[in-house]
Amino acid sequence: MDEEYDVIVLGTGLTECILSGIMSVNGKKVLHMDRNPYYGGESSSITPLEELYKRFELLEGPPESMGRGRDWNVDLIPKFLMANGQLVKMLLYTEVTRYLDFKVVEGSFVYKGGKIYKVPSTETEALASNLMGMFEKRRFRKFLVFVANFDENDPKSFEGVDPQTTSMRDVYRKFDLGQDVIDFTGHALALYRTDDYLDQPCLETINRIKLYSESLARYGKSPYLYPLYGLGELPQGFARLSAIYGGTYMLNKPVDDIIMENGKVVGVKSEGEVARCKQLICDPSYIPERVRKAGQVIRIICILSHPIKNTSDANSCQIIIPQNQVNRKSDIYVCMISYAHNVAAQGKYVAIASTTVETADPEKEVEPALELLEPIDQKFVAISDLYEPIDDGSESQVFCSCSYDATTHFETTCNDIKDIYKRMAGSAFDFENMKRKQNDVFGEADQ
């Protein structure tokens, strides 16, 4: 271990593994360590089921009705991939897709007045949806056509909207959309967690709705994908990529000290040895003194023996409860997957309800979601602090990732990855940089 590296990475969460993969592909010498004996850090999938019970200190262990423990892979942090989103691009460009299999999530639903409805995202679905009345449907259809044709480089497509100055609130007004439609457009299509976006320039929202529609267009049922065997497969896929390019991995390796000289990182000490480096990437748990708490997320993992009501018996789905519907500032999310994704025993479903904590009684905050899931066989409650770095790492060359937020997709995580890359490399992240170099795939025949 007493060696000099370009980059040392601490923690094998998804953010860290993707960055380590990119750095390795770019020719950097990388050492990747984790104090845990498993991959994934906060974003791992727990297997067998007995391990999940232990982790949440349920000493009686799973009952026999739960089936074989090793048939379970339960995510600690629930997220789906947008089919046309940044993470899928990263997977395709680096060819990490060859290590993973994905299934399309069967449906996306939105909560209104205590009931759930399928999210309409195409013109045909919009016209058939029970979410709006007949005239509202026509106005919403016009709005969808406007978004689909909108091109920020072609002023002819603007229809009097200025992408940089017109607020989204004004765009909704232009199409005369009612509050319920605004709720599901902002929260179930553009996937905002709060309503702050309404007074910001509309370009970002329009692009988010386009991403949703383009993702949906790829596979048809919903815009979301999910990997078989759980999200823990993702960090491992990128770790494999890094290893192919000469990255060194050490699990179960305690980090005793991060060594600084004149305010700049020079190495990491572990078990009496020092590995030297020019730059360091880590998750917040490795540098508690360099991060600040930015809130909390509650996630409740629920094991069910039935699909969720009113979802046409889908074996996977997402439900978004817009904050307005339940008098909150942030949305509540439900991600549900099942035995169909090799993450649960036959006939079992895993639904995870999550939201940003706003009160002193977080469990009460997710009640509207839990009511949709009844009856629940077993609940596991996790309340996590959200951390963000206190500086950008330019002086210390220590680059810390942000904790995983309450959103149910990876777009915010990918933005963090691109941001860290830009601060480390000094140039903007370019997907082309990630293309696997055709001639130098170490030890792997081209498939």
C-alpha cells in the first residue's frame, strides 16, 4: 500500500465508484478503499434478509413466511434510473451495461385527494386520464405539444416565452392550467420535490419534462428502469470498470487518518501504512469535520405480500404524493419493486416510502404513503442525516460527495458527480471522456 497514487477514493457508494471508474478510464492511478466489508456504502443492497433484520436491530429475525433469506436484496436507498437520463448515459458510454440487466418499472402514479392515478405523460394518456376535466385536458395537451416542440436554440419554438427570464408560473398561466395539473406536472413529470421552481426561469423545468417524455418514449410503460438484483449492482459495475483500467480495490480497510500538509491532502494512513495521493474523493462519513448537516431524510422499508392497490397489480411502480396534496413543503415518494426483480422471495414486494424530514415526528410525515401500502408485513425505519461539504476542495484537494437525497431518481447524484469532476479536472465533464478506449481493455476480450 506504500505507494503514490493520483487519486485515492474512500467509500464505495455509487458517486465514489463512478468517479473512480471515470478517473481510471482517463488514465489516473487510483486506489479505492472502504472501511466496510461490502460494496455500496449508503447505497448498498442488503442480502440475505437476516442481515437487514440485524441492521435494524430486530433480533427475532425474519419469520418463515418471508421465504429464503438469500432471495432478498433490499436497497437502503430507493431510486430508479430515468431511461434517457444521465446515469443511463454513463452506463452506456462506459459499457458498464454489460455487467447489469435492467427491467422497466411498470408504472408511475400520482396522488390526488387520497387516491392514486396513473401519471399521464403522452397526449393519448392525457386525454384518457381521470385526473382532469375535458377542457383542462385540451389545455394540458397544448402545453405538452409546446414542450415537445420547444428548442432552446430555435426562438421560433418559444411562442413568446423567454427560456431565461419567463418563470414557470407564467408558462402555466399562459396555458391556463389549474392547480391539480400544475401539481402533477411539476412533481410527477418534472420531478421537483418542492414548489420553489415556480418562480425560476422555465428552461430547466421544460428540459425536465422533455427528459421524462423522452425516457418514457424509449420503453413505453414508464420512464424508469431498475437493475435486477438491486441497486447495489451499480457501484459494483463501476468498480469493475475501474479495476479493468488498473484501479486497486481494498475493502474492509480502516482509514486511520487523512494526512494534510500546508492545508493540502498528501495521503491516507491505514493500519500503519501510508498511501500518498494528489487528490482525494470521499463520502461525508470519512471527513465529519469538513461537512455540514443540510437536513434529514426518512425512509421506511416495507415488506408486503401484495401489489399496491389501484396500480393494476404492477410488480413495480413509483407513487409521488405532491406536497400540496398533504400540506407539506416536500413531496413524499414510494418506490415499489418485487420478486420480479430478484430482490425479494416469490410473491413478495418491497415498497420504500421516503421524504425530506420537516417536523419532530418524521414517521407521522410519511403516514399518507404507508396508508396506501396496507397491510404491511414488516417495517424498517431509517432516519438519515443529509450532509454536504463545507468547501469546494480547491485548496485541500479533498472532494466530498453529498448524501443521497429523497428523490427517487439519480439525476441529482449525477449532477454531484459532474460537479466534483469539474472541480477535480478543471474542465467540464464530457460524456465522450468516458468512452471505453477501444484498444486497451485489459484482460477482457471484446464482446
